[in-house]
Amino acid sequence: QLQKDLEEVKELLTKATRKRLRDVLMTEKHKLELEIKNQPPPKPKDVAEEDKSLLGGYTVKINNYGWDQSDKFIKIYISLNGVQKLPAENVQVNFTERSFDLLVKNLNGKNYTMTFNNLLKPISVEGSSRKIKTDTVLVMCRKKREEKWECLTQVEKESKEKEKAAYDTSDPSEGLMNLLKKMYAEGDDEMKRTINKAWVESREKQSKGDIPMDI
């Protein structure tokens, strides 16, 4: 799009005769050239996305996986029946320092994709790889630092920390209140009615004098 704008500005420049108009067009030309120059190069993931758009057949997003780790690697296990029968080039993984993108092409008439963004810690792109085993693709992410990961992604970590903050409190009643609020926010209509009823009954008990009175 920027390139098209630049071509149009150049064409207008050839036709412009008034100095003020030429100056405005020259400024715009320099601005567009700078924007084009500063555009980031396409990421490996973009290549994978392009591949996906060119694929025929039905594309399935993979959500189920298992993982573990060693001192040097994060290992993600993806079960795909018959994957070992495919040509090696049909199983592609593109790595960046904080993500990877898996594409399995034409497995039993379907394509399979999986994307992990915002990995918890940086990985070595050069040291990472994939292995094809019987009915399984193993993605090996080489850790940049040999340290234990408590989860796979930054989002998972933030989610765990929020849950911990909701329950981990020195005041038990505050912890219960946070739990009820969470249940209410995530619950269906029936759950919300139940929580509302319990809340009203609790308030009624307090107002009827179940709380000790001063003598």
C-alpha cells in the first residue's frame, strides 16, 4: 500500500509546476520512503501463514499437547496419527526467540496447525528443532538459559498469578469473597441466582440478630 502511494506521489511530482505544491509532494515522498525503509521484515511466522493460505483441504487447529523439560530443552508432544508416513518437508516448524509455529500438511486429507506465542523465556532459534516419531511430532525448543520453566507461556504465568492472588490472602473472609466474585463472574444464570440467594440469606441472618449483642 505504501509503495502504491509513493508511486502516485512521484507521478504527481512530474506533473506539478507550482513550487509550493512540489515542496509538499517532495515532503510526502521523503516521508513515504522513510516509512517503507523502516517497515519490519516479514517474520518466519508470516511465511507459515502464507503457506496455510495456499493449502487446499481442511485446516485443523491443534489444541491438545503434552510437554516436559530437561535442563536444555522444552519438549512439546503433539499426537497425530500416521504423521511418520508423511514426507519430512510436510512437517514444518518456524521458530522465533519467543514463539514457534507448527504446520503439518496433507495428513489424511487435512492440514494441522499450532502456534505458541509469548513463550515464557527466550529460546535459541538455531538450537531448536522438531522430530517425527510414530504418531507424534516432538517440538524441541532449546532454552537460552538452563533454568526451570514453571509454565510454557507468559499468559499462563499471568493467569496463575491472578488465581494465586485471588485465593492467597491473610484474611480468610476476603479469600472467600474473591472466590465468590470469581464464581459469579464466570458462572451461568443458575450459578448467579444461587450466589445471590446465599448472599441475601446471609445478610438477613445478620440483621435478625445472629450477631452477638452487647449487654
